[in-house]
Amino acid sequence: MRITHPSPRDLALFGIYLVVVIDMMASALTVPVMPFYVMKLGGASSSLGFMFSVFAIAQLVSTSWMGPLSDTVGRRAILTVTLGGAGIGMIGSSIATTFTWLVASRVFIGACSGTMSAANAYIADITNPKERPALMANVGSLVQICFMFGPGIGAGLAELDNRAPFWVGAFTSFFALVIAVLYLKAPEELFIGGIPPTASGRLNLPTAGGSAVADTPAQPTQWRLVGLLAFGSLASNTAFSSIMTCQALFLQAIFGFGSLQFGFVMMGTATFGIIVRSMFFNRIQEYLGLMKTAVLGGIMGTITYAGYSFLDGGTLGMYSFFALAGLGTVGSTFSASSVTPFFSQLGNKKNMGRIMSINSMTSSAGRVIGPTVFGALYAANIRYPYRLASAFTAIASGMYFIVHLSSEERPAKGLAESDAAAQKLSLSTESDQGAALDELMKTVRSTILQRGYDLANPTVVELLTDIIQTALPSKVEGRSDEELLNESAEFVHTNRHAVHFPHT
């Protein structure tokens, strides 16, 4: 993506990233103070788990309807609701006088959750499938950065007052709301490649920072694959919740780690995850494909959780833990970063919000199921949660592999957006055609800009569109492409000279 002279789409991507960072930072600020705030308001230490559970349930319910609604009213409208709701909920939390009031405020925030699914749907709207893995992985990296630094900032604010992180969180949520309202354009309003989309939507040239967004007809969504992928994602997210539920207590029991050591472990794995996302993930998924990368990540996760369940104290055990933690970080990064863009390939522009909400729901459902199950297992035996988590990630890998087998012959540009003819092409042929199409689009864009047409004038754009569409003849059965295009070229040159067009 270009830094100088960014295209409108580049600015839109920057805007949605900024919204995600500010919104996630608001949540991260309250992490360190929440347990103490709960007890200050009269809640027992065990009440914290209850509050997180009801928040996750509210989030799960809200995501189920906000995603589909965004397909109707637009992503920006949903972001307005989610960010505004988060700000109001933060104010409610900051002025709470009882534990019940705090729980109600957290439930309200959960009921307004939907920023991540709307953000991913927005990214899918303005990018092509080839770009999405890297661009959506950026969202995951930004979230990790927020939860690396946000708790520390929140802890510092809490030194002033326990309510300070909530007030600052409210401010940041409303600030993100202002950015969303003022600077996030609807996809159809973006000037792709400097050219406004026409009513027909047929002319979409590349942006300065990337390729055009194909405006292909919406095809039936592959719901069977959506279901399989969602089941695998649910299993993976449920397994990952074992880390948040049990790992601090597990490390204390095995190695004697306290909160300080556990904090360094979490910060180290988050940092390593960001490095993996930014430097290695995109190269791996371009080589293997999204679902093979997800399968590989699931296998790594299976090994990691199984390894945790056999750890013993001592120096060797500690080194083994760090090695397994690194392997697990790579695995979870590969899986999580692959699943979201693949979900977007299974949808189309008419139901992208719904598809992305299903992806987010699997994460919320995992946070609802996991803590209850793993907490009970930990009470029975501290190793049992990781053995079950290993089984869950093995199931997730199996689901991802089935999705891979069901889709490996399909075009890379997106299953639901493919037409019947494209589905018959081999992957290598499609790659060649994609490269040729990119080159043609670059030539068209360069030619239009060199000729100096006033692209700010919608009439000029419509006329250019008509010229391009008229100059390209329709396919005729029994005649080769070369014959048709040669005749069209001769016709254009003849009529060009007849009306005395100047040479350029």
C-alpha cells in the first residue's frame, strides 16, 4: 500500500484499522482493573467469571443479527451502533455503584458488539480475495498490539482512580465513532483507481495501492462449507479458551509462576504472534493456500496442547513449555489468520456481513463454552483441560482439511463469486489469466490518465465506460477470439480516422 498519494481505498483501509485499534484499546484498558473493580462494588472473586460469561453470551447474540443487518443498512451504520454502544456502556461502567449495575453495563456493551465482524466485512467489500489474507491478518496484529500495551496503560490510569480506565475507554469509543462517521465511505462511494463506480458497476480499475474489487454477480453461497468451517473454528476457539481459563493456574502449579511471570509469558507470545503474522503468514498461505495453512496450524495446536498435558517441573520442563508455547503461537496464528479471509471467499456482497458474523460467533461461542468446561476439568485434574483442548484442535484440523478437499479445485478468487466457466479452469490457468487481466487493467488505467480526461466528471466516466463496452464484441459461437477482436480493432481505427480523431 502506498504511503504517498494514497488512493481513497487506501484511506478507507487506514480508517477501518484506526477504528479497530481505538475500539480494542478501550476494552484492553479495563482488563487489569476489572477484578478489583468487581470486588469494590461488592462482587465476589468468583463473580468475575459470571460477568465475563454473560458478556460473551450477549456478544454472541448481538453478533448473530448485527452481521446480517449490516448487509442491509451498511457497515458504517452498524459501526455507529457498536461504537456508540461501547461508549455508553463504558460510561455506565464508570458510574456504577453496585455489582449488578456493572454487570448490566457489561451486558449492554456485549449486546452492542459487532465491530470486528463489521470491520472484516468492510475490508472484504473493498478488497479482492488475493489481498484479504494479509489485510485481515493486520486486524489480528492490531488487536494483539492493543492487548499488549492497553492493560499496562489501564493499570497506570487505575493508579489515579479505579474508574479512570472506563472513562478513557468511553472517550476512545466515541472518538472511534467520530472517525467511522466522518471518514469511512461506503464501498460504492469509493473512487476505485480514481474512477467513480458507474451505475452498472462494470468499470472498476485498480487502485494505486492494489487491484480492483471485482463486481461479479452474487452466486449461491456455499453454505455446506460455511458450516464445516464454522464448526472447525468453534472447536479451535474453544480449545484456545483453555489458555485464558487455566494457564495462569497451571504454570503456578507446575513452575511456581506468579502474575508477573505469567504476564511476561503472555506479552512474549503476543509479540511473537505479531511477528509471525506480519513476516511469515502471508508467504506461507500464498504457498500452501489458506486451508492447508489452517490445517498446519491446527496440527501445531494439537501437538502444543498435548505437550502441555505432559509437562513436569524443572529446567527441562520449563524449556519445553517455552518451545511448546512458541509452536502453539505459530499454530493459532496460522489457523485464525486463515479462517477469516476464507470465510469471506465463501460469501458475496449481498451476505458478507452475515458470513463475517458467523466467523465472529464461533469466537464468542468458544469463550462461552470453554471456561465452563475447562474450569470443571481443571478442578478434577490440572492436565485434563489441555488433553481435551488437543482433541478439539485435532477436530478443527479435520474440518479444515475437509473444507480444503471440497474447495481445492475451485477458483482462488472466491467460491461464491465464481461463475460456472471459471470453476472448470485449472488453478495454473486461472493464475495466468489473472496476471493478464491485471496487466490489461493497468494499461487501461495508464492510458486513461495519460490522455488527461476529466475523471471528476461523471458524464466523462459514463462515456468512457460506454466506449470500452462497445469496443469489446460479444462472443460468437464458432468464431475465435482473435477474429472478433481483429474486426473490432479495424472498426475502431476506421471510425477514428473518419471523425478525424487526433493521434496521441
